[in-house]
Amino acid sequence: MISRKEVEHVARLARLHFDDEELARLQGELSQIIDYVQQLAELDLSGLQPTSHAVALKNVFRPDVPVQGLTQDEAMSNGPDVERGQFVVPRIG
Amino acid sequence: MSPHRLDVLDLTAHRCRELLEAGDVSATELARLYLHRIAAVDGAVQAYLLVDEEGALAKAAAVDAKPRGERLPWEGVPIGLKDIFCVKGMETTCGSRILKGYHPPYDATIIGKLRAAGLVFLGKLNMDEFAMGSSTENSAFQTTHNPWDLERVPGGSSGGSAACVAAAEAPWALGTDTGGSIRQPASLCGVVGLKPTYGAVSRYGLVAFASSLDQIGPLTRDVKDAAALLDIIAGRDPRDSTSIGLPEPVGTPSRTDLEGLRFGVIKEFIGEACEPGVREVFDSAVEMISSLGGVCEEVSLPSVEQGIAAYYLIAPSEASSNLARFDGVRYGHRASGADDLYEMYTRTRSEGFGPEVKRRIMIGTYALSAGYYDAYYAQAQRTRTLIIRDFAGAFDRFDFLVSPTSPSVAFKIGEKTADPLAMYLSDLCTIPVNLAGLPGISVPAGFSQGLPVGLQIIGPHFSEKGMLGAAHALEQRLALPLVPPLAEVAR
Amino acid sequence: MTLIKEGWEAVIGLEIHVQLNTRTKMFCGCELSFGDPPNTHVCPVCLGHPGVLPVTNEKAVEYATRIALALGCRIADYTIFHRKNYFYPDLPKAYQISQYDLPLGIGGHLDVELEDGSNLRVGITRVHMEEDAGKLVHSGGASGRIDGADYSLVDFNRGGTPLVEIVSEPDISTPDQARAFLTQLRSLVQTLEVSDVNMEEGSLRCDANVSVRRPGAALGTKTELKNMNSFRFLHHGLESEIERQLEALESGERIVQETIHFDPASGLVSSLRSKEEAHDYRYFPEPDLTPIELDDAYVERVRQSLPELPAARKERLVAEYSLPPKDAGSLSANKPLGDYFEALAAATGDARMSANWVMGDLSGYLNAAGLEVTASAVSAEALAELLRLVSEGTLSGKMAKEVLEAMIDTGKPAGDIVAEKGMGQISDAGELDAIVARIVAANPGPAEEFRQGRDRVLGFFVGQVMKETKGQANPQLVNELLRKHLGGAG
């Protein structure tokens, strides 16, 4: 069972806001899902390495050669709020 | 042949190509044919989020301007695209409000390949938001309806792509598959759906859901088309470090029997969860395989039962990180009137994401957070190792593995939305294939309650050529009628 | 451990970020930019657009390996990237691709020569690769700082630039030691030619972890000290933070683990309290990148390609040129300066004189003009010509300094300047002899005083000769000739 406090903490980490009703529902759903996936925690897999990539590759690099990028206009084109070629964000403090 | 005697229901991509090459139809006429079809039925099916009539006709005109002898093989053949691919200058939403109005400043690698091959883009197809879902009910904009029964879901997340092809609103389409999102809707809509080996197709420009699981693949009316579209899109891409390409083109499948091939029937996928009707169709298909000379035997992959649990830790974890970039700063939706940055971030994301996406972001953030990483995420990745081993062991004894693609036929719209976990469990047969990075294809195998049932064939890494050959042989033998009884309804 | 104060010792570990000078960014093909208009060196990848993927810059890996090897680290057989997840406007993907528990290099050290000549071995815990964030400018507030700003502007030109992070063991005990460590680390990295390592420009950054304790006691709570962007500020910041902690502890308070901000204007440190909680970075392996497995052959190749490091060069300068260790140290701290010295020494054949001029007048000019030796208006060959004129006796040391100034101003060779200004020192014994004889003869009084034993009168005669020759007489020769003509005691 996940506590309400934990749900609130995770929501903050994820920058998501939920009202009280949603939080309660989410608490239930997450608890149910976590209880389900909990079955994995009980397996003894200590001898196994975790797999990050199903198809193993290594040492994939690119050469240090410039590639054409975007113009300033293109870069700003989807910006919700731009000023003098930069993206505007509300005060951080 | 006069175009108005052409019936889209008779057309595959190969047929379109033949007609274009013979000069029986022009690219413009072909495009108009499909645009007309979309106008006639998409009001009911709701497969398309965006139809680019102007762009399609412009491209078709450009193709027509070229003498036939100078055209590339697939030039002028129309295609539908899941709205998860970045197409430069074309709105790309991933079925989400947070990307409404987003126009990518670049083309996905596969989009570049389609353009170079001369295909005509009809438009963008509906999907579960950010590919999270198994019914396309999680789209922020509209629900797609299964052409076989408009009150039922087409499956997901590539529901728009599957429904589009089933309803002949395009000769073929591209979708993506992270836990079954090509194969399951293909099964529910009675079309062919192929998920290639992880790394066969470049992911550059595919909006990421779960980076280690996502793959792009074709949804088509027959196996031959799937093979051809795979050859167009596959290939190593220097912009995708995880891409390898295929060892060789798969070419045109031509196999007519299954002599000498050994098929393992995955025991865990034909258990209680499987609907009796589906089981019946599957059993018949297995008999068909035998009659074609294939040897079928049951095989157990015990670890696949933990597959869903592992998937619902790994996928949301990666997704929670992949979707963090949607913060309102550089593109997409931004909440207005926020006092400070924290408020802007939080309101933007809360307004822009739907409930399922939020749910998965929460699960993923939780699983990765301090204190839980080892018990959840790392443990799920160890489970993955176990699953890979089980499959490898099975492929020592068998050439291919088979199962029903989905434990059920298409369910009614709204039937499973109240219970997220129930929805997740319907991906039982497809998820382990993604965890292991294996190729898998769903081919229509029959009907239950008048609804399509798909057979899944799974192969070892990079066995697409053989797998498509086997699928082709079976498909030809089954010779199923694949036209949904869809009445024409004006949009 | 050195005591920082009666009964207390400080424990300092440094976290250094070096910005590499590759041509392109860490994970995309955008060129690195310097002072260009905002968002003009960007692409979908470094802007964090949906669907993009990173690809590792092979040169950045090579440069990071050079740094790790130069610091004596072991290069990992298997190293991977991790995602470090947090939200901030200068971080477009909302995660930084970095390295976590499988970094590129581990377990090295840097031997630091301290002021008193002793050696301090500072362990290097790890060396790893990561990408830089974009640049934030805060608008509307008083000082351009975050506090009081109405809004902020983001420029992603810098975002994605390759960084190498170097973490030291907490083996440093004083601000002086910290400064020495950073200076010598900078010198080492500069020799490798993988970075401009300029603190003011941001290609070298340093944060510190600071705690204090009673000798022998367990480690105290450490704070993270940030925003020290010069050597002086590093020193100052450490002093201030140590003082703050000592004051707090001595008045019974406890140290809170937090981030401390150094304010260069006031010299004070303050806590960066924000409403955000401590970061939970949720590290997990980067699924979009492959592991890096550098084999022995690769590592050896990089090791062979390493230039002579400062410590080794210093030893060699002492041995080959018989320089005093302190001088050798100064000349080997900066590779281009050392190269200049050796070229000059080869051209003049006089190491001592070359060393003096390089460390003296040349460095003086470079420092005043704010130039690196590579931008010197006077090349080693040109300076060699000047020094030859001094050795030959054509110029006095004093005159040579004047000529050097003219060389810097005009760019002309020494010979030309001397000829133009008629500055050739008069060393013709015959010519001088005649002048000296005349002056002695013209001043019988002072000449007699000298003979009586008043040595100081010689200065008067030297002055007269110099006046006559417009200061161009060879002083040594003048001295000899005067004594000859004056005779007597002395």
C-alpha cells in the first residue's frame, strides 16, 4: 500500500498536480499496480545481471565532425514564449 | 482501367504499385481514391487525426510529373502514419494535448526514407496518448472504432493505423510496438502487424515511450506488403545508437509450405486468460500449420508470466524520464498565467497529459525513486534477463514460437477503462516479445463471434525473412476474407 | 592533516568540471560556440525535441581518457552513461546524460607541490563524462541574479557541450592547498590540450565539499560550496565557509547538509534555500546509448599520445638545463611557456639568461597585456636575437628592456630597432678609451679625490662618460678604463 504522502511526493518529483479526489483514486490505483509488480521483488534473481539492452551493442560513436543544425528561427518556431532569440520562463525563485 | 472501377477494398500496396507501373492509374487518381474513401468512412471509424489532402495531392502530382520509367518502385503509393512520427512541418501530437500545435522542425529517419521512396503521405493516425494503452481510448482527441464492429475498440496503441488499413483508408500504414501496440490492434482489426527485431528500424524521430522496447513496424493487408514496407524502413542509422538494421533485405516472401519447420506453442499464452473462441481459432491455425508440414509442440516459458510485471516497471520508468521534456519551455502546450516556474511546469503537465499517461509517469517515477530502484527497476531488468534466456532456450528446439496474439477479441469501447490493471493484463502474449527484443508478427487466423482473431509468430533475433516466409505460407493457405462489413458513412 | 585553527581541521574535497574543446557537442553534431547570438548552435537533439536520440562523440571519449590517464586513473573495462533526472529550464530533456556508478576512470591521484616545497598527494576518486546545460539569464531583478528576477531567458548554445567531471578525495585541508591543487590540475589539463581550462570563461569550474572536525573525530557534515569562478574566489569562498562552520559549531549549532552559495561581491557565503526539496535524481542506465568498452590497445594508444606532463617536464628542465627547481616549476606549469623557454634556450645557448627573461620581462609584458604566450608579439626567435645582442655586449640589460618594448609595439626585429635608434652599445675599447682619457683629464680634482681613496667618486666619472656617450657605453668596459686612467687605490 502506498501512502498518501508518498503519492504527493512522487507527484512533486514528476511536476504533476492532482486534486484530493484524484490523489485518492491514484493512491488506490498505484497501490494495486505496485502490489501486482511486487511479485518480482520476491524472486531470487541475485545471480542475474540486469538487461538494459535486449540486443547487445557496444562502442557506437560519431566522429567529431559538425552537422548542420537549426537556424535561430527554426529553433524558436515552436516556442510558447520567446524573446530576443531566447526562450522565456517565469521566475525561478 | 478507369479509376472509378477500382475498389479500395481490392487493393494492397503491391497492387497499387502494379497499377501505377502499368499506367492503369495515376498517383493523383490513387490518392483521390483513398481521400474519397477516408471522407466516406472515417466519420465512423475515426482513424485519422489529420488528413493532409493538399500535401498528398501535391506529392502525387510530383510523382505523376515523372515519366513512369524513371520512377522508383514504390513512388506514388499512399501510406498512413501513426501520429507518433516527427514529420517536418506537419502537426505531430502523439494523441496528446500537450503536443497540440507542435510542428517538428525535422523528419524522423524513417519518414525521410518514405519520402525518398516516393510514398504519398495521406495523414496522421490516431493512437493512445504517447502510445500508452491497448485500445486507443486514451487518445486526447477521439476514439477510433473497430471497422468490424463500430462499438468496439480497434486495440492500441496503434489503433488508428490498424483500423485505417482494415477499413481500406490506406493500402498500408506504420505503427509502433512497445508491448504489443502493432500486433494486438492488428489482431483485433484483422490485418497483418509486424514488430521487427529491436534495432532493425531506426527510432530517430519516433517520439519515445520506452526507449529499450519501442520499435516501428508495418500494418498491412497481407504479409507480402509487410515484407516490402519493412525493407523500405529498416536499416542502421548513425543518428540512432541502438539501431543495427537487418542482415539482408527480407525480399518478397514466397514460401508455400512449412515443411521442416518446428513451431513451439507457448503454453503460458493459451491458459485460462485466453477466451474460448480465441482458443478455438488458434487451435485450428495450429492444425493448419501441421497440415502444411510444420511440426508443432507445446513449450513452456515459465518466466513470461512475470513479463507483465517487469514491463509495467521498465516501460513506465523509461517513459517517466522520456516525457519529462514536455515542460512547456521550448514547444507544445504551456499553462498560462503561472506565477513561477514550478507552477508553470506542474500546471502545463497536469493540463496537457491524460490520466493514463499521468498514471504511468507516477509509477515510473516511484519505481526509480530513491530507495526503490533496486527492488523494482533493477529487479525488472533482471527478470528481463530471465525471459531472454527462456526464449533462447526455446529457440534451441524450435524455429518459431506461436500463440494467440491477444487473449480476447475486440472488447467494447469503455469496457476496460475503469480497471487499468485489467487493461494491462490483455498484453500478456505480446509483452515478453518486446522485453526480449524479438521480432513478432500477427496474421489474421480466423473469427470468433464475427470478430478477427490473430495468430502470433515469434522468431529469434533478425529472423524476419524466415518468419515472414512462414507467415506468408500460412496466410495463403488460410485465405481469409478480410473485408469488414463497413457501411459508408459520410464524415 | 593541517590544522585550520586551534583544535580544528578542515576536510575539503573538490569537484571540478572541465569543458572540452572538441569541435562538436557531446551527443550531437552542433559546433561549440563562443559568444554567438543565442540559439544559433542548436539542433533538435540538443534542444530536447520529441523523438531525438544522442550519439556519443568519439573525440570527447578520447579526451576524457587522456585526462583520466594523466591523473593516473584506471580506465574501466566497461563504462556506461546514466540519466540524471531533474527539472530546470537549462536542461532541455529534463535529464542530463552523465555517468553514475560505472564511470570512465577511477582511482588516480595528483601530487601537489605546496608553497613550502612539500608534496601533498590528493587522491582522484573518479573521472567521468557528461553534457553541459544551457545558459540562463535572469531578467528584471537587481543584480542579474535569480532572487528578485521577474523571468529568465534560456540560450541552448552551450547545452550539450562535453564536460569531464573530476572528483577529488577529501585529502585537502586548507584553502591554500585547494588553490594549489586546482592550479596544478589546471596546468596538467592544459598540457593535454583538451580544454581551454579558463575559469573566467567557464571552461574550468570548481565546487567544493567542505566540513570541519576535531582531529581524530568522525567526519563532520559537509556542505556543497558553489559559484567560485576564479582561483581567488575559490580561496575566499573556502575561507568564508570554514569560518561559518567553525562559528556555528562553536556556538553549539549543527551543520546542515546543504548547498552554500558564494557571493563574490560581498565575499560571504549563504545557504541556497529554495522551496524545492533535495533532488532525487532517479539515476538509471541511459537506454539510448551503448556501453563503452575500451580495450587495452585503445588505452595504450591514448597513453602513448600523452604529451610530457608538467611534473615530468619540471624534472627534465632541472636535469637538462640546470635550472633551480622553483624556476623549472614555473616554466613547466604552462606548456606553451615551457615550449617558448626551450626554443629560446636552444636559440641562445644560455638557459639561465633565457629563463630569467621568460619569467621576468616576457611574463611581465604578457600579464600586463592579458595575453597567453602563444599570442606574444615577440616570438622566441625574435627574443633570441635580442638576447644575443646583450650577450655580445652590444646592448646593456637596461637598453635591451627598452628595445623589447619597442619590439612589442612595432613588431620589428631587435636589430632593426637598435640600428634605427642608434642604440648600439659602445664596446669599442679604443673609442671608449679616448673618451675616458679626455674626461679624466678634464676633471683633475675628482681624479685626485679618487686616488686619495674616495671610491664613490668613480660614480661621478661613470656618469660623465655615460652623458658623453648618451648612455650607450658598455658599463663594464667604462669601469675598467676609468680605473686604468685614474690609477691609484680603489
